[in-house]
Amino acid sequence: MAPARWRKIIKCWAQVKCWNLVV
């Protein structure tokens, strides 16, 4: 398992979700 990779993916996903909520 790669926690670092997961953290990066989660961060990107969260950012995209945030953008979708804002827009």
C-alpha cells in the first residue's frame, strides 16, 4: 500500500470536490 500516493490522490480529489462546490 502507498499512503503517500493515497494522500496525494485524496488531496487532489478533495480539491476538485471543493472547486465543484464553489463553482
